[in-house]
Amino acid sequence: MVDTNNVLKVENLKINFFTRKGIVYAVDDISFTLKKGETLGLVGESGCGKTTTVLGLMKMVPTPGEITGGRILIDGKNIIPLSENEMRQKVRWEKVSMVFQGAMNCLTPVYTIEKQMMETIQEHKNIKRLQAKKCITNYLNLVGLPEDIIRRYPHELSGGMKQRIVIAT
């Protein structure tokens, strides 16, 4: 039976990096549960595996890293067996996202906000331009930004506005 209160459940997650010098046990047997409406913070020293854990939740661990054990349940479904395409279309951005520390730096300075948001939305939702434009308006509303911001470039925005663009995207 699926526990609908658990949005995210991580059970005994292990992530290893296989190098020429041996195996690096980056994440070794971490477990936690996040229920609907809860907030979870991962706190620890630099290099302790916080980012690797979150990348594992999205199956984006960089090579030579691999998820070598455990389960990641999102809304009760184990995502570890899912293909890259299934992750991109059904999980990432829809169910789980990550705002990186340098989030504002991921906006390309030569493209408008609309072009950057449009590309991301169409990649993940597989929808037409008109539908994507409606999504952009909705997402900007959710983060408190006006619709006309889409014609601007990142250098024309404050740091807080850029951060909200990344969160909306």
C-alpha cells in the first residue's frame, strides 16, 4: 500500500564514484522521508555528500558516479529503474527540482528571459509554444514577477529577480 502522505522517501541510498584510485563512497546508506507540506534541509560540512544526495534524487549523478543501492520513492514510485527520458518527461521539473547555489549564473546573458524559459518548458513538458507561453505567465505569477519581464535580458534584472526566474523555470 502506498503512503500518500510521503512525497519523498529515500531508503538506504548509496552513491559511489568509481575512479582509477578506487571507490569513493560519497553517499553511504542515507534514509529520510519528506511528507506533504514539510520542508527538509540537508546540513553538513563541505564535501559531505549533500549535493551528491540531491543529484541522486534526480538521477543526475555525474560520471563516474553511480547510484549503487537503495530506493528513491517519489509519490510512492521508485524512480531508480526509470530511463533518462522518463525522468526528464515525468519526474524532473514536474515532481522534483533543484535550485543550485549559483542559480543566477545559469541564465544566458544573450537570450531573453522568455527564450530561456520557453526552451526549458518545451523540453520538459513537450508542449507547443502557445501553451508554453501560458505556463510562463503562470510561473512568473507564482514567484511574483510581472509578465512583461519576459522581454528583458538577465543583466537588466536584480539578483532577486533572476533567482525567482530560475525558481519559476
